[in-house]
Amino acid sequence: MATKNTSTSYDADAIQTLEGLEAVRKRPGMYIGGTGSDGLMHLVWELIDNAVDEASAGFANKVDLTLHRDKSIEVSDNGRGIPIDLHSGRKVSALEVVFTELHAGGKFGGGAYSSSGGLHGVGASVVNALAAKLVAEVDRDGATHLLGFKERVAGQFTASKFKPGHKLEKIKKISKNKTGTRIRFWPDFDIFDPAATIDVEEICSRLTQACFLVPGMKATVTDKRTGGMKEPFSFVSRGGLADLVEHLAIGEGVSQTITCAGIDHFTEKVPVNGKMTDVERECTVDIALRWVKGYDTTVVSFVNTIPTSQGGTHLAGFDKSLTRLVNNVVLKDNRKLARLAKENKHKATKDDVQEGLVAAVKVTFPEPQFRGQTKQELGTPAIEGIVSRVVYEQLREWFEPGGGPRSHVKAIADKLATAIQNRVASKQVLENKRKAASLGSTGMPEKLADCRVHGPDSELILVEGDSAAGPAKRGRDSETMAILPLRGKVVNAAKASQKQVLDNAEAKALFTSVGAGAGRDFNIEDARYGRIVILCDADVDGSHIRCLLLTLIHQYMKPMLEAGNVYSAQPPLYTTKVGDEIYRVYSDEEREAVLDELCKGNRKRENIKWQRFKGLGEMNVDELRYCALDPATRTLRRITMDDAQEAKDAAKMFDILMGNDVAVRRDFLVKNSALVDMTTLDV
Ligand code: 0RA
């Protein structure tokens, strides 16, 4: 036990309590996931969540975070202040219990925190467990009360000395009605990786999200670290989820933002003293939604203040109810669909209904159950029916006469009817294409230089531009490597309709070459190649084309990505020849590293002349073979689902930035879509 610096006045009770915190120090990973930056961020979330919970319960409207120069972090709120009176039946204050006992956070006071996040469940004591020092200040009852902790032990800091003890010190008289909590802690870098850092951007975005969930709460982030943010960041949302939907909506709206809200009750069996007992619970539902002119769907969901990225019962209720409502009310007897109705093909699917939908769904109720490995999916069964009823009843009112503006109702109905028509039409086109492909003599695109043997060991290499296609064809192993040159514009599948994608010449050529269909009909078993290799220049345009290709594959050939069958070839940025040795580097940093290595003796840096590769088209056959074709020498990077998602986001952003300054756009693209990672994964 670490009691070396505690005086005899520190009692046995307290020492026993601190053993709980010792467990956290022995296995930090179990509590906060690790001891790197993510673990450090976890401590910050812990304090932020507590402050946001206080705001969400209606007791605070300000949450501030400060990153200090000395690597300490401070979170404050103007809520009720953590209780400072003696904890029932104990010799120490409630405040001390909060920071010294595991699982104590928010548990006292009964109903006060009954619908709080509680996902982490470990509470503020974990922060103290992993802090070298912590100072808690509570404003209430006309004074600021301070309790410090040094190496987890409670006490007071006096003139750079530490005196253990349980008593809070009144350090300042304040107005009777001023209340709040300030927690400042110094992470223990004996436990954390000294290189672990706080990502201030991530904090800002998490707090921004919290502001949408707690309308009226003002969040401020101040970065006083050297080189930190120049201006404090601050955010407040009055409109809550409606603001969130507008924040998430990209592109022109089809309708105004619609909101709905409701309250309902359900009973749940929970164990009380080992006996299953019915308890009555209240659940609040808040929803905001709008349709925009694009084709992407953005639906976010929350339970209390916790994001549920995997959805769950609340989202299931929303999805089902919205589809039912669209079919029964919005598109009832729609004239555009009259022809399809005759063939009974007029019903909207969930995908039709959610084309261009931006929505936020939030439920608030006590003790939510979570499912799934990452606990990011709501499991409480009764919530599905509750959300479903609120959505159906309230949105029906909005769509029916006397509800929302008629022009908006009509615009939504038109959009959804068109979505159905397009789906039915493109399915027809696809079927015709597949038929044609299997019937035609070769049925393959003219520009495809096919290989002789197909199957798992073969690959389709997508080459940017015609000039590179020539050397690629000559340098390949034509037994197993097929080359498909891309000439025209690759469609941006993140924003184009299915029909537009199927009409795009480059997309068509890709789908036909692979021969396994596209979209929902894609069948990986039919793929004529074992993998797809993207070969683009190492410049901005190359990055953009790679983004578009990945977006296309992500949306229309996803199983190829999931199976790990998609790669990107990495041509080097520079080469140089020193003696007989050729050096190739793939980034500016790597070039510096090679220079460092080569100039260790008395060779001069300026005597080494680097040649920059301007484009694939300028490489000769040997170079191309070395970099992109020969399995023994080339560098391939396997594209993960995450990479593809990132590429998709970048492709989306590219379009937004199209109207903007070219320099901004270039910067963005270089930063986001280079996908340059030196993980060599040769096959
Ligand atoms: C439980 C009861 C009461 C306040 C809090 C918790 C509280 C906790 C935190 C954590 C960060 N900021 C906080 N602010 C308040 C108040 C009980 C009462 O005095 O009525």
C-alpha cells in the first residue's frame, strides 16, 4: 500500500478504501482501455460526462474545460455542486467518497441522476486513481470548499506541502446562490505513456454534440498549452436536435426540419433484493428529421446523453414506423406511382424512405440496457414500441392537412416517389445488363486488357490514365493480371443516384469486368478476379480518383472490401541512385530519414539528387513493374473498411469544396485522401 506520505491521522478506513483505487492502477486497461492517449481521453470524458449529466438534469447551463500548460486538465460546471456533507454513516464527505470509491459516481441522491449516461459506470474515482494530484472545488452554501488529493489521498495543499485529512477547506466567501463544481487533475505519467496527449479537437466535437443534446447548455474549451488554440472554443445550441440535424445536413433541403416529441411509460422487471420486481419507467422521445436533395442517409441516435452508434430498439422503432407512415400516409394514392401500383411495385422500402434523410433520434429513460460488444446499441425492448407510436402519431399529423406546409409535404412525397421509381428502374437496367454480360461473345469492356487465368490468384489493376496503361500492359504478368485503364470521370457514388452510377462509363466498365453484379445484387462468388488493385498517381488528382473508386467499391461492391480483396499500389514519390543502389521513398519524411542514413559518414546531403515521380505515365516499363506489378518488389496497401469510409467522407467533402478556393481544396485532399501508410502488405 502506498501510505508512505500519510501521517498517523490517516485512518484505517480510508486506507482500505484506497485499495480499490490501487486495483485501477494495477489494471488501467480494464477501466479506461489503455495508458496511451485514448486512456487519457477516457479520464476527460469521465469528468465531462458528469458535468453534462448535471446540465442534462436541468441543474447547470455551463460546462467549461481548460487544458493547462502543466498538462493538468480542468472541468467545471455551474450545477448544484457535488455534495460536501458527511456521507451517510461515514466519517468522510460525499465529495471524498466520489473520488475514492469505485462506482460511487452519481449513485447517491437516488433519483437525481436516474437517467444519466452511466455507461462508463466507473465514475470520477478512476480519474483520481490515475492522477498524481487532483483538486476539487465546490461552490455552495456561500463558500468555495476545497479538497485536494495527492497520490489518491485526501487532504490540503499548504505552501507546497501536503497535509492528509478529510476536512474540506473554505477558501473563499461567495454569493449564497452561486453553485458549481471544478475538478482539476494532473495525470500520473508514471502510469500514462509520457507521449499520451489530449486531442482538443475531439473534445470540442464531443462537447458540441453534447450541446445539441442539452439545448441551452454553453460549453467552452480553452487550450492554454504552448501552441494550443489561440481562441477559446465555445458553443451553445438553442434548437437541440433540430440544430443537430441542420448541422449534419449537407446540401439543399427538400423540406424544413420536422420535430416530434412524446412521453410514454413501460414496466420492466428488475431484481430488487434478489427478487424480480416490476418497476414503472417513464421514457421521453425527441426526434428531428429532414430530407435533403442528396442520396446519403445520416441517422444518429442517442440514449440519454450517450450516442448509440449501433442503433438498437429506439432506432428500430423509428425505421419501421417511418416506412409504414410513408407508405400508408405520405405516398397513399400518389399519382407518380399509379403505374407501379398496377404491378404492386409501388411500396417504399426502408432504403427508399431514408434516401437523403438526415435524422436524430433521442430517448431519455433510467437504466438503459446496452447490447453488443462495444455497448453502443440500445437493448431495452419496450422502447421500440414507444418510439414507433410517437413517430407514427406525430408525423401523421404533420403530413396530414392542417400539419406542415403543403409545399413541403408535396416535395417530400415527390422525392420519395422518385426514389421508388429509380430503384425499380435501375433494378431493371441491372438485370438487363447481367443478362447481356453473360450472353455476349466476350461481353467485356473494350479497353480491358484481360488476363488468361481467372480466380482467386488473379487481379484486376485499375490504372489512372491511358499513358500509364501502355507500360502497365507490357510490364504485367498477363497470365493473372488484367489492366483496366480509367479515362473519363469516375462518378461520385456518395452523392449520385443508383441510376447515375450505372450510367457512368467507368463504373460500368468496372462492374462488367468484375462480372459479379453491383449493389445489393453483387455476388462475390461470381467475381472474375481475386483482388482489385488501384494504381493512381501519388498526387492530388490521383488521390481524388482513388477516393472516388473506393467510394464506388464501398457502395456497390462492399463484399470485396470486407473480404480484404481491395488494394492500393503505392508508387514512390522520389528516387535517387547512390552508387549502384536505387533508393525509393514514399513520403517527404521518409526521404529525410534516408538522407539522414546516407549522410552519416561524410557524404553531403546536397550532393544527393532526388528525382520526383510526376506521374505514372512517365515511368518506364521497368520502373512500373518494380513499383506496382512485380509481387516481389511492389508495395501494396490493403484497404480496410475504415479507409473506404474515410475515402467516402473525403469524396463527399470534395464536392462541397468544389465551389471553394482551390488551395483549401488541395490541402484538404492531400490531408484526407492520400491513404499513404507504409504498412507493406505484399501478396
Ligand atoms: C449528486 C447530487 C447532487 C449533485 C451532484 C450529484 C453533482 C455531481 C457532479 C459531478 C460533476 N458536477 C456535479 N454536480 C453535481 C446534489 C444533491 C443536492 O445538493 O441536492
